[in-house]
Amino acid sequence: MSTMRDFRIWRGDETGGALVDYQVEVNEGEVVLDVIHRLQATQAPDLAVRWNCKAGKCGSCSAEINGKPRLMCMTRMSVFAPDETVTVTPLRTFPVIRDLVTDVSYNYEKARQIPAFAPPPDLRPGEYRMMQVDVERSQEFRKCIECFLCQNTCHVTRDHEENKRVFAGPRLFIRAAELDMHPLDTRKDRKEFAQAEQGLGYCNITKCCTEVCPEHIKITDNGIIPMKERVVDRRYDPLVWLGSKIFRRRS
Amino acid sequence: MTEIERLSFDVVVIGAGGAGLRAAIEARLHGKRTAVVCKSLFGKAHTVMAEGGAAAAMGNVNPRDNWKVHFQDTMRGGKFLNHWRMAELHAKEAPDRIWELETYGALFDRTPDGKISQRNFGGHQYPRLAHVGDRTGLELIRTLQQKVVALQQEDDANPDSDGCIEVYAECTITEILLDEIGRVAGAFGYRRESGQFVLFQAPAVVLATGGIGKSYKVTSNSWEYTGDGHALALRAGASLVNMEFVQFHPTGMVWPPSVKGILVTESVRGDGGVLLNSEGRRFMFDYVPDVFRSQYAETEEEADRWYDDPDNNRRPPELLPRDEVARAINAEVKAGRGSPHGGVFLDVSTRMPAEVIRRRLPSMYHQFKELADVDITAEPMEVGPTCHYVMGGVDVDPDSTAASVPGLFAAGEVAGGMHGSNRLGGNSLSDLLVFGRRAGAAAAAYHSSVVGDLPQVPESAVAAAVETALAPFATESGENPYALQQELQQVMNDLVGIIRRADELEQALVRLAELKERAKKVSVTGGRRYNPAWHLALDLRNMLLVSECVARAALERKESRGGHTRDDYPDMDPAWRRINLVCSLRGDTVVVEHRPLPAMPVELLRLFDIEELRKYMTEEELAVLESDMTESAIGQSGVEAGAEFGAGRSGSTADGKEGTSR
């Protein structure tokens, strides 16, 4: 069963652009990405869109649909009212390349700044032993498909380009948390690094990132808050502070 | 002349999935200046979609497992058409490649004693697949991506070091360029973001571009899978082997139409899911072929007992190799016993508690809930075959992954031979790692060998590549590339699909020839910046060339085996087992030639029961074999030499080549 639906899609590049109206066929069970593909095949062959798997696994087709950051491949047309216009715009936090495609290199640059996994020097490959219960916390964060919807929605950078320099964003906070909670990672300063170099302190836990995560990772509760709490433990606990001073003086 | 960005590297890896990243890591660890070229963003390659796991005989769950059993299973799965040496190297090296990932930071699911957990899968005798829930591919690619970043950080900290590893994301290679004497000299392509051309000058190029599934209408593959590496290799003068073998995964989603083809992981069956027809019958019991009869349960009771007591029961027939299950589903639907939307039922809801399903199969739960409104903990899924994997690929030397063109290497799905006529689930992720590493090492060694006499890219070749790439803009009011792609997908689906016939294959070749002509005249509007119509117009050339190889080889092979089923030649023919079909390009024409399959050494043949080999081999082979097997003088040394990478490479390249008779 197919119907004609109204779509408005942002077309343009870094010099500017505008919403363009399209009328397009929509069939039962389709997702927004199907409709975008039909537009490409019929009315707008050069409509730029980034996508890969169309199964919610690669995190490429992120966009803002009726103002909400979502994956186009996982947004079914049935969630909209039959006469509702569907507006698709590029992620707002990142510079536009063309149409729905944005320059997400900021995320890769921030990833390159996080110290890598530091394996235990005394264990050879094949000798790693970890309990399921101990790897599960990090495994939750490794579900991340790097769609960057959390990075896009975070208000610290969404309309504050200037903060990008000092703020790594939720995706990279859970990367830090994942390494911090890795049973065999030997670096002990991941929380301090997150505070000092990643701008963890800018986050005021409004949980917008958690809300948009298509993998339902509890970014704030399970990742950011534990990192913040333990930073607080170490940095502001008077006893720890005193201990560190005494220890330092003695050495 | 058009502006071209010119870059120079020791090794260029085309493709940034598991094989490409592993190759690039290895080349960089050998101190080479290495570039990885990804068609998509870094970390989005198709490997990300692999679900079930990576097969490696670590023996963590069942200590009886070892490389020999894995080798046997792989050969059986491929119906003994695999290149024995690739299957041997793969089985021996897979555990090391998995353990190595842990040192990069991978977090696999664990056994109760803290080792890497392993799960059951079709065709594997023991629980063998290292996994993370049903998102193993994501873990693999993220781990390798993060290892690349770790190496980049090392390079940033040591600016004077020799090697480096650079990532070129959203960059598509359209041509491999050769020097005057036919050696690889570089790779030419464009950057999606700007539409600008880029020339990578390098003596060693590793193809790791994956498969060809996007030539089919119903497929589990992503848009990138347009057979680029297969086509690049052909045009560079290399050949492809086993192209008639295309794997249709038995369980893809069938409804709603827009998600038709999306993969439903084999883990659903490995963990206890059963296939049912519209009469509620577990029909797989009716489809156990003779060659596998002794290894599979005959009653539901025995099959169900196997999950808890695999040593004393035979496995359920739902876990037959993929080609068998796909054909069975096809036959049930044809016989009118299918589900409402043209598939069959796959049920876990009556097999395990809801909470276990959500924990063990989280992506599947999520996928069906979001895309089909189906709660798999409460009702069965509807599934049917979907084009998933191409066994065929670049004809390579097993030990070095080298193609016949000097400086060209291939690893992963784009390489042929490893999986024979049918790949076992789980053998792809381990294949990527084993041969990705070998490709990186061999490309690095090759670079060292030519460093005093580096090939130069002829300017005429660059100019020709530019002209080809710009052609779609030069054509006015030509055809729409999207329409052409849809026609191609329909042709391959209808005429070169899961069940094939001579008349349909001939018809397909006529249609493909027409499409090839029409593709020369596609036109594209707009500019070069991120213009998907232009990208598709260039990809189409590759898709058509590779589709022709599949159709021609399929027409030539007059038997049914693995991922090649002929309605008009329904039986497996031992005489055909001795033949590999090799495709190459002469001018504009695809040529298919017969070549003897490399013979397996007797030490490896001894791993199998003679009665089993009888099902696959000709009388002539069996006679030779029986006399060989009685000669106890033949040592085991040939097998053992391959156990170590270093020893294996120099020592056994010779026997690999000998068998290949290139």
C-alpha cells in the first residue's frame, strides 16, 4: 500500500542552503532512509546522504528528523501522522559538506587524543583472564556505533563552536569510562585525564546524550556520572587530599 | 589538466574493514609508510555488520577442539573445493589472531573461568566462535580502528620513526595503475567530500574491498559492496577464482519489504532457535544430505539433547552449513509451506526465556522490534535467503596473498579459494585477521624488495583514469544510474540467484551485455562534491563486470555444489571437484578457464575418514589415495612446517605455488 507524502529536505553546502519540498511515494513498513533513496532514484539523483548498512549497525545515516537527532534507517514512517510533513536536516553541530552530509572529523580528532588501551606488560596473548561480570560494564560502552548523535545533541557544543576545542563530548567520555573500567587496562589516570584534557567538567548531566542514543547506552548514568564521582572522590575528598600531600612531602 | 592530489606511500591498503585494517597495522608494524583508503567513514566498513563471531579453535569451551578439526570442518563446509593451504593456514593461525585482539583492547564474552567464550555455529563441530553478544563485527572493527589510532599516537610521539599509518576516509579507488613493465605503481581515485582526484603512488597495493552483494536485489550487504576490488584486480590483469559460488544466507528478514534481506544472525540457531514451516514442522530433518547424514541428529529429541550434551548426541540439522539450509528454505517456500510473507518461521520464543533472548541476541531483539514490530521473545520471526557473501575472489598465493600482478595483494572477502564452494559462518572474521596480517607482511616485504627500483606511474595512465572517471558528466541526457542499478539487481536476483538453469544464465548474459552498453552512456548532473549519482555511475562499471564473471562461471560449472545450485545439474560431481574456474579479462571480454584444483597433501587427507572422502572424490583420485595412505613413509613435516608464520611463509610458498599451477 503506497501513499504520497510531503518531505522537506535541507539542500545546500557550507555557503548556504534551504529546505526544499518534495512529494514522494511511501510504502508500508518503510523507514525515512528508504524515502530518501527513492528521492535520489527519481527526483534528486545528486541528493547527498551518508549511509552504509541500513540496519542500525554502522551509525552513518544520522540526521535531524523533525528536529530530533535520529538514524534515518531506524526511523519508521509509521511514527509520523499520515498528513505530517517530514523534515530532514543535517546534524547541526557539525559543519555541512553538502545536503545531509556533515563533516564529523571533530569526533575523530578527539578520539585520537585519548591515551590508548594500555595492556598489562606481563601477560602474553592468550593469557588474558577476565570475568564476564567485570567486562560487562565496558561492553555496554563498546556497543557504541559512533553515530555521533550524542555529540550532535550535547548543548555544550551544539551552539558553542568555541567549546569544541576543550570539550571531547559524550562519545569520548564513554570511551574513557570504558578504558577506566577495563579489567586489565594499566593506566590509572583516566578519570583525571577526562577532567583535565577532555573537559568532563563542562557536562552538567542533563542526559540529552542518553536520550538520543540509538543503542540505548546509559551514557550519563553508567559512564559520565561514575567518572565524575570518582574524579570528585580523588580530587576533593579531604582525606585523600591530605594523604596525597603527606605522601608527597615524605617522598 | 585536472588537478590531482599526489601522495606517496610504501603500502596502500584499499578497504578499511577487518582485513584492510589488519593488513595496514601489519605493514606499519613492519616500519612501512602505510595508507588505508576507506570508501566510507573510518570504522563503518561492512565488517561492522558481522554478528555471530570469529571462528578459532582455541578449545576454551570444548577442549577437544584443535586446528585439525577446524580444518576438517572448513573443507567439509566448502565441499572440498577450498584451497587446502588457505584452509590450513586459517585453522592454524586463527587462535593467535583472536588472542592478539585482546592485547589491542577487545572485550569478548567470557567463559566461567575467564577465557574467551565460544559459541556453536553451523558446520562447526565444537563451540568455536569468539563473540560479543551478536555484535562481534563491531567489536572487531572498533578494536582494529583503535589499534590504528594507538599506532598513530605512537607516530605522533616519534616524528622521526620510519613507518606511519594514515587513514583516507570517504575516498574511492577507481583504478590500479601499473608501470611500463606491468608492476603495480599506484592507485587512482576520488575523495567523496570534495570530488577531487587523488593518486596514491605505491609499489604495493593490498585489496581488501569485501564483496559484491549490491549486485543483488535481496542482500544483507551495504552499499559499498559493489565488487570494486574484484573489478580492480581484473582490470589490472589479475584473475578471479570460484566466482560462481555466492552464499545466500538462509536467514534474512523478509518483511516489511524495505528491510528484506537484512541479516538475522546464525547465532539464533546456534543458541537453540529452530526453523518451522507453515505446518509447524521442523523441516530441516527432511533435508540432511547424505554427505552429512552421520553427523546430524535424526530426531528432535536427540537434537534438543545436543545443546547440553554434545558429546553423546548429534547436532540439530538447523546447524547444517548455510548452503544446505538456504536451499531447504527455498524448497519449503516453493512447496507452498512458507510463511505469510514468503519465508519460513525461525523461532526462539518457545526455546528459551525472554530475558535470555534479550541478553544473548540483543541486536536481533532490537532489530525486529524496531523494524518489523515483532517481539522475538513472544513470536517467531519470518526469514528467507539473502545474498550474503561471495566465496569467489582474487586468485592469490595462499601464503603471501599475492595476486599474479607484481605488487598486488588481496585479503578477506575479495580473495578467493579459502572457503571453496561455501563459507562456514564465523570463518569470515577469522579469515580477515589471518590473511589481513599475511597481506600486510607480504606487501611490506615486497616493498623492501623493490625499494631500489620503485615503479613509476605513467602519466598516460593517470590521464586515462581521469577521463573514465569524468565520463558520466560528459554524457548529456543519458540514463539514470539508479534505474540501471535496479535492473542489474533484478537480473542477478531472478536469473543468477540461489537456483540456476542454463537457459536463465544465458538470458542473464544477454541482459548483462545490454546493461554494459547502456552503462557507458549513463549521465550525471550536478557537481563532483559528494554526488551519489556520480559515485554510483562509477561503481556500476565494477558491478557489471563482476556480475558477468558470476554468470559466466555459473553457466560453465555443470554440477551443484555449495553456493552454486543448478536445477539442470542437481548433483555434486566428483569430476568437477577437481576443477577451478578462473575468470580473467581479455580486452573487454571476460574469459573463463578450467584449472586443476591444487591437490591436498596426503598428511592432510589423512585427517579424514576414507569413507567420507569417497563421497567427494573420483575413482581415480581414490585409487591414488589408497595407495598413498598405505605408504607410511610420507612424513608429517609438510603439515608441521606451516605451523609457524615465519617458517611457513618461506618454506611452503613453494608447495602452494606448485599446487596452484598458475
